[in-house]
Amino acid sequence: MSHILVNVAWPYANGPRHIGHVAGFGVPSDVYARYERMKGNDVLMVSGTDEHGTPILVEAEKEGVTAQELANRYNRVIAKDLCDLGLSYDLFTRTTTGNHEHVVQELFKQCLKNGYIYKGTQKVAISPSTGRTLPDRYIEGECPICHAEGARGDQCDACGNELDPDELINPVSKINGETPRFEETEHYFLDLPALADANLAWLKTRTGWRTNVINFSIGLFKEVKPRAITRDIDWGIPVPVAGWIDNPNKKLYVWFDAVIGYLSASIEWARRKGDPEAWRAWWNDPASPAYYFMGKDNITFHSQIWPSEMLGYNGQGSKGGETGEYGPLNMPEQVVASEFMTMEGKKFSSSRGIVIYVKDILARYPVDAVRYYISVAGPESSDSDFTWAEFVRHNNEELASSWGNLVNRVANLINKNFGEIPAIDEASLTDEDRALLDETNAAFATVGGLIEHHRQKGALNEAMKVVGDINKYISATEPWKIKDNPARLGTVLHVAAQAVSDANHLLAPFLPHSAQKVWEALGGTGTFSPLPRIEEVEDLDKPGFEYPIITGDYTFGKTVHPWRREEIVVGAPVAKPSPIFAKIPQEAVAEELARFDAELAARKEAEAKRLAAAKAELDK
């Protein structure tokens, strides 16, 4: 058994998550974690809501609530959405816990001690109307390099170059359209240049990464500059330095603390388990690989920033140093980044109203239909487009007609003719029977190998190819026509049921909700495919601070079945089946497009009114 760490990107708690988000970090990480658990490995899957930074303050002010109240609300909304999607976290927590603050401050102090954090000054953008620091991404202008319009204060999407906001030509605030002023203020910096050689040397040892991810990651080191890790802001983790710790207007920057959440969540999981040192098996043992799942916009933070923080903490940069109490920390085994998913040809954008929220699609359609579409048509290695027509087609033609009808057909024939799983009559076994069983058994290695290499689309296609071949077997053997040979009929239906059971194992990481139903339809009992649950807990270090976590029981041999053939049980009762998948009416496509157009128009109108009001306030 191996210890495998599955670290999942932290959704930002300034609003509900949409399908584009979970297509990048959510479903792919869960498929991988479920597969590794079925292999018998000891998986620790962690994440939580990312709750610090200026965007939280901006949204809270817009809604007339405190930053903590806003974070509390969306932490709860996001946790429910991800739990409903079936994401099997061992712990999904948040970054406003006392535990997280302690872990972040420990890493800061050790990096500072080792010389990889230093104090300096930097120009920061200030809102003239509020006096508040503006986040880099909230400033837009003309790129000074390629002169494209709409470049952000941290990066130009047109040419891909990293920027500082004061470099933009004609910069304006996205919040209210005002021109920011730039002030020189004192900050702490992460000395990325002192860590660059070690970081790049580690990257060059990586194998098996998606080509776009490794090429982009190595490209980050063409020019490396120190990055400020503090901000003039009153919402965030206090800076653990004398003269700063009690300063209400100086906090650690959100991107510095959020990536440390993988470690702090693992420590919180261990503490809640009653074994405070249990996390070390995943973080300190070099033989324990760590996989990080995210969208491509987060690659920088996972192949440069977080590795640099760990190298600094471990004392492994050009300045040397000693590791702290948590180290030495393992570097990532792989950064598994997906490309972007668009919607009907448009880029997902909550602020622009181009969005399908997780809670909305799950309210109208089966969860495994959503997971299936994300898995088979998602942005694994190239951008993909969510269209309602394709969503309906994949559900109707593949899930309902091919897989669902197969399960229903086999279970119905067994129920009608035997009422239980029939035995195989060895004398009546044919080459056709053996060939199907050999194929479904061999598929475990094929599908599993693809999942291990993060080629989940290919894995799902292979699993569905098996489903297609089982359907061909049923059509060829025509069990409904076998009237006078019960032994042969029993053999055919046993072979079909075993093949369906094998296919269900192959599909379980992708379709955990329906996998349980298929298991039960063929006479299985107990938990086949464990689902996560939400628990209300109290903060371990801040009495009275309560919040929801996602967790679950994923015990191999108890709630998790193995990644191999399990012989179906002769004599297990098989009841008359109920449909596992239903077709979605074709009219749903037009209804969804009309709903989107109406909601988009309403959002645009509301945003125009908000900006007009903000401008009027500025003009007073």
C-alpha cells in the first residue's frame, strides 16, 4: 500500500462555483482519488475554501456584510455543491481556521529565518475613493509589451507576460472605473531568484507531466523577480514579525497563504482524527507522491510559488538553511492542470454572467450525468466547450441508451427467468462467452493505466467501449430467445451479469452515485461506492467558530471495492430493476439557452446600474 496525496485547488469564497471550475479541479481529482483507493492505496484528499484577499472585501462591501460573514456564507454554499457533486474529500476545510493561521505563520517564520523572505518596498495600487489596496487582477489597461487592451495588473493574457500594475498604460480599476494611484509601501518579499535554481532543477526531473504544463512551468524561470507576500489590507493572516503582528493594516497576501492550505488541511485532518502526526506519512516520506489538481490559471502557484515556499522552508535554496518543525516537505510529484472550459463558445465569467453554477445544474439534472459530461468532454489537455446540446446527447446516447439500458436489460432478464444470479454451466460455455469475460477482465489494466497517467477521457472511452461490446454480446446471444435450455440461458446471463459488474467497477470512479445502484441491481449489498458527507465542526483553536467540512469513510475492503474483478454471487436475489438513467428531453436544450439569455441580460443590466451608481458617487 502506498500513501498518495491528492491536493485539490482551493475554490475562492467570493461566490458559488460554476461548471468551468469543477471541470478543472473537481471531477478530475475525484476520479483519480477514487481509482487509487480502489487500488488499495491510502489516499489523503484535501482542500477547502480560499477566504482571504481584497476580492472578498470588495464583494462583502458590495453586499453590505463583513468579510467573515461573506466567507462563511460561500464556504457553506461551496461545500454543499462539492459534496453534492460527490467529491470524496478526506477533509474539505477553509483558510480562516486557527490551525491554518498557525501553519502559515510557521512557514513564514522559517523561510524568513533561512533568508528567503526579506523586507523591501513596492509600489502598490490604491483606490483614491476608499484608500484600500487594489488587487493586481482588479486593474486593467494597455499592455506595455504587446499593447493589447484589457491586460490585467498581474498578467497580459494576449502575450502571456507577467506584469506589475504600475506598468500598465492608462490603468483603471475594474471595481468602479477610477484611475488608481500608486504608493511606495514597505512589504515582505519571497526571494524567488534565490530559490529559482533549485526549483528549476526539480522541474527538470519531472516526467509524465502534460506537455503544456511542464513547458509553461519551465518558461516561468526565464525571468524571475521577488514577489511581495504582504499587502496593505485589514483582511488576512497577521504577519508574524514584531511591529507587524499587531498592525491591523498589514496582512500576508492571499496567494502566499492559500497554497499552504494543502499542508494545513492535512494537519487539521490528522488532528481531527485524533492522531496529530498522521499527516507526516504523506508529507515527509519521499516515497509518498503528491498530485495537485487545478485549472491552468493556477499553474504558476503550484509549479513555482508553492515549490519555492517549500524549498525555502526546507532550507534547500541557494542560501541553504534548516528545515522547520513540519519538514522536510515533499515536493509535488505532478501538477495536473486542465485547460479552460468555455460555455457555448464564450469564456466562463461569473462577473459577466456567462456561467452555469454547480448548484443550478445539479438541481435540474442527475449528478452523474454532469460528472460524465465533464469527464468525457472536459478540458483535459485542450480547451473544450460546454454546450447543452452535447450534454443532452452524451446523457441520452451513452449513459441512458448504452449503459443504463444494458444494466436494466440484464437485471430484468435475470429477474424474469431466475430471480437470482444464475450459475454458470461450464459445459455450455462458448468461446464468445470466454472472449467477453477476458475482455472485461483485461480492461482493468487498460483503463487503470490511463487514469494513472491522468488521461481520464481516454480511460472513460475505453470503459464505454467495454459497455458497447457487452451490448453486442447480448444482441448476438439473444437470451430472450433461449426457451428450452435453462443451463445455457443461465450461463449467458451469468456471463452478462459478470461483464456488467466488471464495467461498473471500471466506471465507478467516474459515476459513483449510479455505480451504487448498478451494484444493488445485480444483487450486491452494502456500500459499493462511498459518497462524501458534510459534518458541522468547531474550530480546533478558536472556540465558538463553527463551520462545515466535507469528509467521508473510504475504507478499502469495507466501503471501497477493489480495482479488479469481483465474482458475482450465485444465488444473490435480483429484483425487478428500476431505470438507473433517464433520457433528458430534447426541449431542455432550447429551455436552457433561453434561461441563460434571460439571466445574462438581467446580470448585464444590474452591473450597468452598479457601475453607473459608482461613477455618480465619484463625480459628486
